[in-house]
Amino acid sequence: MTSSQNRDRLQAAISIALLALFFVVSIFFGWLGWKANLQQQVKWRESNRLTYLALETKFLAADFNGWQTAYAFDVVRGVPGATEDEAFSRRHFLDSSQSFELEVNQIKSHLKTESELERWNRVHSSFQRYMDVDREVIAAYRSGEAQEIQRANELVLGREIDLFTEISHSTEELIVLVLNLSNQILQDAESSSNWSYRMMLLCGICILFLLNFSVSRANRFVDYQRKLLHKIGKIAHTDGLTGIANRRVWDEELPKLVEQAELQEKPLTVVILDLDHFKNFNDTRGHQAGDVLLRTTAQAWNAQLRSGDLLARYGGEEFGMLLPKCGPDNAYKIVERLRLSVPDDQTFSAGIALWDGQEKPEDTVARADAALYLAKQNGRNRSEFAQLKSLDDADATKCPETKTSVPSQSAPDTCTI
């Protein structure tokens, strides 16, 4: 056998060996890509499940809140049979409470760290304490004794409201936690998708074709998930009834606007508005008409504010406005203009407070709330200015905007009405 033949055979052997090695490596990388793709799908399903749980929990919490209010209202009014488990409002209240508890318990199985379980426990503990108080209230009402009924009324209007507020706040925190976990899992799924792409790319033309098809579908699914998370995030910051910002947005934006006002040396005015006699409106026209009134009023007000202003549903029939670069005088004019937008001849009262440049944001809100209370005392359908802490009693009725201790004196009011 000649040296040329030996060289040809050696080259052929090397070629076959390289082809075999390439085939084995291709299979190996294909297996790695397949494994990464499986992990990616598992993470997608888990992210989707968490997103669904968060959304469902928010809706069930709102349903639970609504039926609790309706049932408590019937009981306090003394509607015959309202305390019986088969009564319409109480039956729906019990059903919604069971559904809410079941959904919250399902979330627990997805939590791992101690801090995550602690947030879950806040919701669960608040819910259990609330149901204990509810059983105590029902027992008191069913006893028929006047003293027990009075005690039950106090519990309904006091302790139950406090506990339900605690449930609402802790549930919002839990929903945000679950959405963050879902987003983190989605990011991990995207990393797995990239790894799968690189591995599968080495498998050859045939495997590459299958990979491109798989990744294309994966990218569409990831885009869908991202849009869904964005929508969930928007829902978490929007009041479901009125469509405007909710209390969570108010709590987040208030300190930011205070800091902005301090840096820019511009005034910031806080306004708290409350629809007058809204309970009577609900009693005479029904809760559905009351919901329409709240939604129509909120949308009409929101359309008249500047882009930098914030209108949020503060709670019930109460709304809050944050007016940056706007002093109390112009804020008063804005509030009075809003009166023309309220339908059904409904009126409202308002409390107006200028941030004094030093106090905590919540203190400014408290002063605005106190001014609202004063407007209610003085006959409703009016606006009252809040007194600055630094002013003496003789100046209490004057517009705070004229005082040298407020930002508007050194920084002119640039509010455009």
C-alpha cells in the first residue's frame, strides 16, 4: 500500500471521526437546548399561574369587600333576617370570604422565603381575626339583647372596619409581591430561552429550523406575558370603579411631589374632596346609581386637571387632589370650577391645604382633612382653607398663600387655570 493511499485513508478516518464527533456534539448541544427549553416552559407556566393568582386575588378581595359592606349595612339597618346565614347579603359574604381565603392559601404554596411567608401571614392573620369578630358580632345580634346589639353595632362600625382596612393593605402588598415573583420567573425564563437558542443553534440546519419555530412562539408568548404584566401593574394602580388613580398611587406620588416642590421652591397644594350626603344618595337611588355618580364625577374632574396634577380616589366617596406649582387661591378656583362638573345636582365639600415647606406630607393631608371636616360643619357645599401650624389663631381664616412662611412667597404660583 502506497504512502498516498495511507494518507487518503488517514484523511478519510479523520473526516469520519470529525463527522462523528460533530454529530455527537450536535446531539449533546441539542439535548442541552431541549432541557433548557423544558425548564423555560415550566417557568412560563409558573409565571402565568402567579399572574393569574394575583389578578384573581385582587378581584376576590374587591368582591369580599363589596359583600361585607352590603351585609353589614343590612344588619346595622336592622333588616329582618339579615343575620341569618341564608340571607342574601350574608350568604354572598360567606361565599366570597371562602373564595378569598382559598385563593390566598393557594398563593402560599408559591412562597419560599421567610419574608414572603410573613407577608402572606399578615393577610391570613388579619382575615382570621376579622372572621372571629364577625362570628362574635352575629352571636351578639342573634341574642336579641339590646346591650349586645349595641355592642355588635360598635364592633361593625369600629373593629370590623379597622380589620378590613388591614386586610386590604396587606392584600395589596401580597399582590405586589406575587407580581414581582412572576416577573422574576419570567426573566429567568427569558434567560433559559437565550441559552436554549445558543445550544440548539449548534445542532445543524434541521434542528435550527425547529429551534427558530420554537423560539418564535416563545418570543410571542413572552411578549404576551410582558403585556399582561403591564396590564396587571396598571390595574394595581387604578381604582376599579372610577378608572382614576387609587390610594396606592396617592401614597407613592405625595412624597415625590413634596420633594419636587422643595427642590423647585414651588408651592404644592393638597385638596381633599367629599361628596355631600352620599349615603342618602345611595339609599334613595341605589348603589348602582351611586357607582355611576362616583365614576362620572371622577372622570369629569380628571379631564379638567393639568397633566402634572393628580386626582385619586382616597376612599369611598372621598377624593384627593395634588396640585404642584399651585397655591391655595388658584386651587380654590379649580375646586369651584369642578363643582360645575358634578351630575344630578350633587354637591361636595373640600378642604384645601398648602404644604408649608417643612412638615411631613401626611401632616399636610391631615390639615386638608381637618379643613374638609370644617367645611362639612359649616354647611357643606363649600371649601375651607387649612390653617398652617405656624399661624396664630387670629390668622386662621386668611389664605395661607399670603404668608411669608410658605414657599409661594419666594416662588410665585405658576398654576394655569
